[in-house]
Amino acid sequence: MAGNQELIDQYRQIHAERSYGTTAIRNLRFIRPEIELLHPRSILDYGCGQSNLLDALKLGYEVERYRYDPAIPEFAAKPDGVVDLLINVDVLEHIEEEDLDEVLGDMRASCRNAIIIIDMKEAEATLSDGRNAHVTLKPRDWWHERLSKHFDYIEPIATARSTRAGFKTWPRSGLQTGRYFIKRAIETVRYYIRRVRGTHLDI
């Protein structure tokens, strides 16, 4: 298990006391088109927390889905092997800077491709030691450089909020880029229809 065990224990306490996990769902309209074009056969939600992202993906074909989060007892054992796609949403800002390379190395060894979204503003929650729960707050360019040490290719992607930095680790062809924007436009229309109905966070 990568990361600081004492810090993981503090997050385990937060997980037990608070309900959350909608950030990944809010970003679904941006990341699902990327995932559909990549067409992975196995996906790992690394640092899944309470998120139901994997249930919400609904890709239209069979895909192996795995969850890992050392602060969630039922997901504390990381699956063996290498997956086609690792998804990591609002996780890295919870890792102390001195442990980032260890965690990123573990992520890289676990996947062929990755989608990574990082929150760049302070969290509402505080740790038991008084620190903000987002222990590593850095700008987008800093994260791009740090991820580039572990992944051969890093490309920014859109996210639901400007205070989040999104990245993917594989390129698109020109044809795929056109298809991406068509898919994203369809996802956006569907999202706002569901938002009007109050069902945009449902799966």
C-alpha cells in the first residue's frame, strides 16, 4: 500500500463520518466520451472513496470494474494485475507531497492508461490534526510536471470546475477528437436535461 498510513487512518475516520462522492459523477460528461473512445476492457477506480462512478459509466459493453481505496475497508485490497484504464478523481491532493511519487509510481504500475482529476482548492473538511484535508495544493502546471515524471504522455482535459485540473495519458487522433466533441456535446445536453429534472447525480 502506497502512502502515509497515519494519514490514511485519518481519512478512514472522515469516510466513516461523512457522506460524499459526487465529484466523479459531475465530471462524467467530460470523461465518458474519452473512455468510450479508448474502449478499455478493465477499469480501476483508484482512490474510489464513496464514489459510484464505475456503476454510472454504462459503457454499453462488458468491462471488468475494480475499486481500490486504502481508507475504505471493503476496498482496501488493491486488485492484482494491470488494467486498461485507471481513474483517479480528487485523490492526489489528499496525498502529502513527499509521498506523491510513491503513489504515482504505484498508479503507473497498475495501468496502461489513466484519467486523473485533481482539486486545486481547499477542502471543507479538516483532519484530526487540524490540517485541511487537501494536504497538497498546487497549480495545474505543477501537477502536469509531476505527472510527467511517471507517465510518458500527459494531456489536459476539461473538468466540471475551473478549480480542478484534469489530465489523460494517451493522445487522440484528429478523427477521434471530432468524435469526442460530438459525444461530449450529447453528454452535456443529457446532463442539463437531468439537472433540470434533479436527476443529474443519479446513476
